[in-house]
Amino acid sequence: MLNYNDKEITSIITSDLEIAESRTRITVKSDATIEAMKDSELWAANNSAQTNTLLDFTTLLADKIHQSLADVNGLGTSNFFKQLWLKPVVPDADHTTIVFFQATPDGNKELFTIVDPLRTDGRLVASNLPTLIQITAKSDDALGYSDDEVTALIAMVKELYAAGYAFRTVDETVLQPVDGLTFATKFDTSRPLLASATVQEAGNIRLAATINGTAAGYHVYDEEHHDWMDLGTDTREGDQFVWESTSIPEDLVGQKLTLAVSVQSVDNVPAMDELFVIASSNAILMKESVNPGEYSLSLPNHKDLTVRVNPMSGTVTLATPNQPPRLSNWTTSTHSSANGSSQFCPRNQHLTKRGYAK
């Protein structure tokens, strides 16, 4: 049970707070209360009481989230909001969730969940939200939501993102903000960069390959394709990938050793090649900026999309300069931009040459 004589709890209940502030203040108060119980000889081993207390604070946060959403322009007065209800769930004394439902004549449609809303790593998990496949489907019934409902969902997700709650995967829903969206991509490392030298004597040898990007792996082969990589160590010296050994055996003298380095660079991202083809075939201008691995697309909906490749992290990041559209805004603006968006919404977070998952 919450102590309604506590000034902080009373202040939270009676104040008009943004979701982010409610999250912070309720989390701090909840943590302090639970820690006090764990330090108490009476309550330390009482998991049921701790779980119930956590449920009370989670319910308070759910109520404050609902209150804040009711004040959002275009959302609080919508028919969709009249169908919205939140269910706090606390399975144990360490974890909580807040499940968002839409009440319908046929029952309750589970929309998404805030997992661990009272923790700093709280996140959103979609259950039944519009996906890229639904957005780009030819059938009008594939989406499962009216335009007004999608607008309300976008407004709601925007508020939760502002509070620090976000989806972890790109393919959960197209309702995510595009700006800053980052995910893993694949690099074509099938053509390694080579550097060779003939072994003149047993002992020391140094091989160096000039690379532009990040080394994803390497091997050191002799003329019979045996791998001697483990005989040495690798270092990076500027734009050179260096392999050195001090233990070359006598039986390699006279043989040529070849250092083969697989490289992740901005020049070998299949998804960028495919995106360029799609953009060109739909009269969308795709320009490379002065920054290596950065591209700009002028979409038919008069919005700009920036795509940045980071070979070191193996990721692609999307950005929308001077505007905060959501993924659904530019995937549905035209058929061509929807095709292009498939390059950045792969299942299992991997981009392939044709934009499909493997």
C-alpha cells in the first residue's frame, strides 16, 4: 500500500507531470521504499509484500502515463484514447510491466508493453502494432488500424520515446522515430585485401596490407593454402593492417606467405548498392556527402533522409535533418520510398543484398 501521507507521493499524485518526470520520481521513490523493506528485519524476506509494493508504484506510474497522454493534442480527445487502458503486471519483486490494450467489441487487443518501466533500462515491446510488411501491403485490410488510430498510436509512441522508452528492434513496428535509428548491417567481405612476401629465412617476417575500413578477420596462407595465422600477431598502424611473426619454421623458407584481410568499409555494403538502384529507378536523388559512408536521399514526400554507414560498429544509422518523422511517415508516402525502406527494416537486424532477411 502506498503511504498517502508521504509528501512526495502526494505531490506526484496531484501534480501535472510529463511522463519522463513521473518515471523518474516514481522510480526513485519505489527504489527507496523497496530498499528500506529489504533492510528491515520484518520485511526483508517477505517477497509477497515487496511484490505488492512494487505493483502499487507500477500502478501509480501507469495512472500518471494515462493522465499525461490524455493531455496530448489530438490524442486525448480521440476515439482511440477512449478505448485505451493500461494493465500493470508484477510477476515478482524484481520486474514489472505495463501492458497497453485497446478495448474492442470483440475483446481486448494487446498493443505493446513497457517492460521494467521502473528501471533505467525500461523498454517497449510490440505485441500488435503496424509493421513494415503491413504498411507496404496492397490490401487495405492488412494494416488492422484506421488512419485515425495510426495517428493516435504515433502520438502515443512519440510521448513514450520522449520519456526514454524505446523499441529495441527495427522490425517490431514502423511507429518508431527515424532519426537516430541504428541497426546492424552486412558487409561484402568475399574479396579480401592481399599482401604477400617470400620467406627468406626462418624466424621473423612482417606482412602489411593497406586497408580502408575495419578488419573483420584475416588469414595467413602459404602456397598450399595452409593457414599460419596463429604463428604471429596483428596490429593496426594507420591505414595498414600488419601481421608479424618471430617463429617462422625452416620448412616455409622459399615459400610465399599471403596475408588476406577481410574488410568492412563504406564501399562494400550491399544494402547501399541496392538502395541506390531502387532510388535511381524511382527518380529519387541519392547523393554521397563529403563524409565517407554518408548518403542523402530527397524523398518524394519532400523530406530528406540521411543514411550513415559505420564500418567500425557494423551499423547503419538513419537521420532526418531538421524534422522528426516516424518510420511510417516515409514508408507510406510513396510506393518507391516504401521499397527503399525495406533496406533498413530487416528481420533479425541484418541487411542483405536484396533487402530480405536470411
